[in-house]
Amino acid sequence: MSEFVIIGFGAAGEAAAKRLKELSPDSKVSVISDEKDHFYYRLRLCEYISGKIDGKALFVDDAIYLKKGIDIFRNRAVKVQEGNVITEDGTVHRFDALLISTGGIPNRMRIPGSGLSGVYTLRFFQEAKEIRKNLGSCSKAVVVGGGILGMDIAEALHSAGKSVTMLVREKTLGFPLLTPENAKKREIAMKSNGIDIHFEEELAQINGKTQIESLTTSKGNNIEADMVIVAIGVRPNVDFLNGGIVNMHRGILINPKFQTNIPSIFAAGDVIELAQESSDPIYHKGTWGQAYNQGRIAAENMLTFTGGKI
Ligand SMILES: Cc1cc2nc3c(=O)[nH]c(=O)nc-3n(C[C@H](O)[C@H](O)[C@H](O)COP(=O)(O)OP(=O)(O)OC[C@H]3O[C@@H](n4cnc5c(N)ncnc54)[C@H](O)[C@@H]3O)c2cc1C
């Protein structure tokens, strides 16, 4: 009986755990998650913030995975060795094949005032919960970043009845993913809803004593605000692997089989970079669907690596 361990219970980790159990019901599949909540649809966090959905639509109960024979350990993986993962509580999880699917972590701004209360990023349910809890005392919100996530957050806050300003470094929304035509359409729609968009303007300073009161922008404008959500991209969540056995660039370097330099260790989702022989590694800018599919394929490769059949 093979033993599989998966670090991270997001899109890639969940898909891999289910696929392994589907293909090899007798094998031992353990998932290690550093989030205290049940598995949830991260891409629905904005709907949760706006109040369109509640926790029921977001979460999948652990019981569903336990019934499939998937064990869930709520702890943080702190060390990866050949054949073992060690979690913060000192538990050693033995594996024949390991999947690292620890996703991304939001970039933060190192500017004066960034530690004040009312400044958020959005990646995890606990952040969404905190934002939703504090919406009651917020009337003016500022979203920093004009990417897909920044736009979704701005619309969620607007539909929750807040006055919303966006600070966008670029000249258009959704750069570089949206075509100029689609970016313009989205801009017109958002502006007609009353969202104030400042292009080519960045956040320079956050002002207040303990709680945010206003912001100063790179153009010297002062904007009143009681909440700021910073959505300026994510980086691969790999800090716990630093100095370890897995080769990394920005993310974990993998070959086309989602395998790292250690043959028994695989990686998938927002945490990976595809190693190239003749050029820089390619960073896979994450989507839910990509992470999910990569998790499934990585699971199949993990199974065949351990001698199992698909
Ligand atoms: C608000 C929001 C909206 C989005 N909307 C969309 C959308 O509309 N469409 C779309 O395609 N994508 C969307 N995305 C992106 C999508 O959610 C991600 O691309 C996807 O979740 C990546 O999956 P993953 O499995 O690689 O990582 P994640 O889903 O981030 O899961 C990684 C998990 O690993 C855990 N972890 C990290 N380190 C450790 C450790 N050391 N030990 C144990 N556990 C650890 C993390 O806590 C996390 O639970 C959105 C993201 C956000 C935040």
C-alpha cells in the first residue's frame, strides 16, 4: 500500500487527494493544511464579502473527504525531507510520493502605515471573514491594484454599499490579461456604478493613529478611507522550503510531469514554475481551473511513480 502526502488543501491539493483515492482506494492519502477552516472555494471569497453567499456555499465539510478515506491534518508543514514531511507540532508524515500545493501568498506594501488596523489583503477565508466583519464600521474603502482580483474586490465592496476608490498603477484595468476593449468596457461599467478609479496613481502612505483614517497617493492626493484592501499580486508560498532539498527559483521548479529535482516530490498549482533548459523558468500565473487540473495530473504521475496503475 503506497503512502501519499499532500501539503496544501486548495484547488490543486483537493483535486489530487480525490484523484489518488479514485484511482487507488487502498492507498493512504494524507492532506496537511495550515488553514483551520474546512476546504472552501477560494474564488468565491468576494461573493462572501459582499454578502451574496454565506459559509454554506463556500465550504465543503471534512466529512465528505473522510468518507472517501482522505485524512486531513490541520497543521503547518515546516520541513520536507526525502520520504518525510514534518509539521509544526513535530509530527513526521512518511510518504512514498509527496505533492506540494501550497499556492500563493499576497504581496504586501512596505510603506508607512501599512501595519494600521483596517489594512487587508485577500487570499484566505480568515482574511475575508475579518473584512466582512469590519464592513459594518466602514463607509469608504480603497482598493489598491487594478488586476482581476482588485476589480472583483472593488465590485464586492460596492455591492455591499461602500463608497469605493481604486488606485491603479497602470493606464488600464486588468492589465495585461484584458484586451484594451474589454478593459474599457469594464472601466465604463464600474465608473457608471460610482466606483472612482485613479489610473497611474499608487498608494504612498497610510495615515492614522491605530486605525486607518486616510491615504496619501503617489500624486500627493489625500483620500479619506476606513478600509484598504491591497491586491497587488501573489508570490509562490515557498518560504518553508528555503534551504531545503527542493530546487526553487521564484516558485518550485518542476518538469512537465510536475516532478521536482527529487523524483518522489511533485508540485502543482500557484506554487510552481516550469523549469526550461535554455531559458528562464516559466511562472504559471494561477487560476483555479489550472491548479485543479494540475493537481489531478500530478496525482496520476505520483501513482505511476510508486508503481500503481491508472
Ligand atoms: C479572492 C480570490 C478570487 C479568485 N478568483 C478567481 C477566479 O475567478 N477564477 C480563477 O480561475 N481563479 C481565481 N482565483 C485564483 C485561484 O483561487 C487560485 O489560482 C487557486 O486557488 C490556486 O490553487 P492552489 O491549490 O495552487 O493554491 P491555494 O488554493 O492557495 O491553496 C494552497 C493551500 O496551501 C496552504 N498552505 C500553504 N503553505 C502551507 C504549509 N506550509 N503547510 C500546510 N498548508 C499550507 C494554504 O493555506 C492554502 O490553503 C482567485 C483567488 C482569490 C484569492
